[in-house]
Amino acid sequence: MVTPLALLTQCLADPPLPSLTTVLKAVARQTEKESENERAFNQRYDYTRTKVTEVRNGKGELKKREEKIIAHNPSAVPVAYRTPPIESRSEPNPGGEKAEAVSDTHSNVRGKAFEKRDFSLNDDLLGRFEFDLVGRKTINGRPTLVLEFKPAKKNLPERNIKDRFINKAAGRVWVDEADYVIAKADVHLTESVNVVGGLVGAVWKFNYSFDRERTSDGLWFTRAVDWHLEGREVVLHRAIDYHEGKTGVRKAW
């Protein structure tokens, strides 16, 4: 039985949730600083970035695996972003079947449907979804506000293929309550997406997630990105799994 004292203690420990409007406006303002944050992180921190892509056929057989390991060292290259790969290897197709390269930038059945930056809460994105503030959760010792979202019930613009994916996305984001930065996201498709009118292919399953961490000096970086895609390209069914992570994150100066 929950006593009145216990209820009072819980209420005092958990302050009321802010309004949804307050949260969305604060996150949108913080989004404008993302480029500056990313630039500062890359200038100050060493890390190793690993990318692994696996392609399977309709039977679940591995047809291609590609791994890239990139060392980022700003003290060696002071002006930011150029980080040549120190290791890159692509394993051959075990079954001998031809497998085309996985696109790292295009929204189709070969590559990822969207990226972290596609979920920056600007005015365009806010108009595409219905949001609901559902609670609070602690992640890495920091309180976050939990938001759920789903496509808005209206005709949404489709300027390109990527818009088709975003317009049919739903999921949950965790917003850091102190910095109003999206610290974590889980996204999935609500229905299948045809690529090039369905003549070339279709994607019927896509799950995407990312996790971010805060450094001691207040900068945010993406620690891990994962996505899983299942679809058809012409007549071939394929499934793609992708993982990207940063390890060995430490201050360069």
C-alpha cells in the first residue's frame, strides 16, 4: 500500500513535466547550435570511428560485409574534419552472388533511409509530426524528457525520396532536460515505402536508432548509430544491417 507520505515524497522528487510547446521550442533553438557543437567536438577530441555494413539475401545469407575504421586526430590535422581511414576492408560474397555496394548517402533499398540530422526539430519537421510528451527517464545519469511522435494527419510534402521515409516515420526521442538536446532516438516506418514508383523497389521495414553522450565540457557527440532495413530491389529481396560507433573518445588538448 502506498502511503500519503510516499506519494508526497515522489511528487517532490519528480517535478511536473514542462509543457510540450516549451520543450519543442527549446529543442528547436538548440538545433541551431548543432553545427557549432559538432565542429567544436571534432576540433577538441580524438576518437576512433567504426562503420560495419552487412548485406543479406532473402534467405538471410550474408552476401557482403564491409568494415571501415577511421582515426580522428585533431592535433595531427588541426583544421577539423579530414580523417583518412586507417583500415578498410570489404569481405567477398561467400555465395559468389553479385552484390552491389551499399549507398552511404542515398535513400533507397541499398542504403539508409535517413540520418540523425533529418530529425533536427526545425519548423519543417515540426509540421510533419504529432508529438506527445509521455514522461521522464534518466539516461547516463541525466534526466531526459520522453517524446513520442507519429506522422501528422494531413497531406505532407514529398520533395524527394527521403521525404517519403520521413513522412511515414514514427517513434520516440529522449530530450536532455538540462541542455534540450536529443540524447537518444528510436525510429521506425509505419508502412512500406515504394522507391521510384514501386518499379525499382520497396522498403517494408526500417528501424533506426542513435545514442548521444555529453562530454565533461558540455559538448554532445553521437556514440552509436544502428539501422536495419528490409526491402526489394527489382526482384531481389535484401536485408541490410548497419552499425556505426565512436570509441576511445578523449580530449586532444
